[in-house]
Amino acid sequence: MKRKRIAVFISGRGSNFKAILDEVKRGVINGEIVTVISDNVDAEGLQFAVESGIEYKVFLKQPDDSRQSYFERIISYLQECNTDLICLAGFMKILSKNIVDRYRNRILNIHPALLPSFPGENAQAQAVEHGVKFSGCTVHFIDEGVDSGPIVIQEVVPVLDDDTEHTLASRILEKEHRAYPLAVKLFCEDRLLVKGRKVTRI
Ligand code: GAR
């Protein structure tokens, strides 16, 4: 089976990128990270690309850019890279319709909550404020909504009485670092079947 060509999108720390990269390096994932894309020139996670000799590219939104034209430039680059899979790993821009259509069921995202609860920003703070007893993370495919696409994997953690958004976030992050590489591994082995909202492992 052909190794999948993966583009990882990051905006900041990049710990999920690193978790995927580690599993690629160990040969667990049948793929290679061909590029890292960021909307933030100061994203700390770019250091992992540099250390591993992976090409990276920063796309800054220009004043005359629409969301559509911004992502059109990214699409051209992704095509040059022959991208099979896009992994959003803490990428903080909402994707436009053109890229979602072009890479339907080939864009994964990780979200730090049990979707459909607490979509959008500050998911861990939303969970603490709401008083839920369990939260976790969700790996899902991207559709045109915000954090609304078909769910691939969820992992659960307890929310403790004295949790702050930070303590909960670090408990969830440990699960993210297991769930995301597993989802990428399954995708790269063609083992994810998407029918409507349902994703099954084959
Ligand atoms: C992760 O917790 C990820 O789930 C979250 O941002 C963090 C990025 O960390 N993503 C979202 O909130 C998307 N809505 P990382 O840069 O260390 O991977």
C-alpha cells in the first residue's frame, strides 16, 4: 500500500504534530509528513519540522485576502505536495468551503472536548464552567460546520472537583497524543469508512 502524504497544519505549540511525527518515525503510521503549514510565523511547533528536516511554509492572511482566496493559495501548495491527508493540529483558522470540498473526508482535526459538546474555542474552560463530570477529546473529519464533522475516535477523562481549565487541558492532552496518531494510522491503512455521519473501522 502506498504511503500517504500528510500535511500538518499548526498555529502554536505543535504537541499533536509531534505526537504524529513520533509515530511516523517509529514506522507505526504508513505515511510521511511532507509539509507543515502554519498561519503563525512564531508557532513554536515549527521547531519540530526544522529538527526533523521537514519542509514548512507559513501562510499569512493578506489584507485583501478573503477566507476563500487565502485557502486557494494553500490548496495550490497542497496540490504541489501531492497531499493525501491534512491533519489540523491546533490550527486556529476555520477552513473555507473550497478546501473542505477539495479534501472531503481527507481532513482530520483534534478537538479537546467530547463533541458535539463544547465546540469552538476554550473547550476545556467551557467544560469546567458547565460542571460536566467527564470530558475528553475527539478526532473527527472536517465538514463545513465548526467542529461538526464525522467522529473517528473519542477518548474520555474525568473532570475533578478542583480542576481548572489548565489541569483539565493537560489531562485531555495526554489522551489527544494517543488518539490522534491512532486515527492517522487507521486513515493511512485505508481502514476508515465514512458513510454520512458514521465512521467505522474496517
Ligand atoms: C490541542 O489541545 C487541540 O485539541 C486544540 O488546541 C490544542 C493544540 O495543542 N485544538 C482546538 O481547540 C481546535 N478547536 P498543540 O499545538 O500542542 O497540538
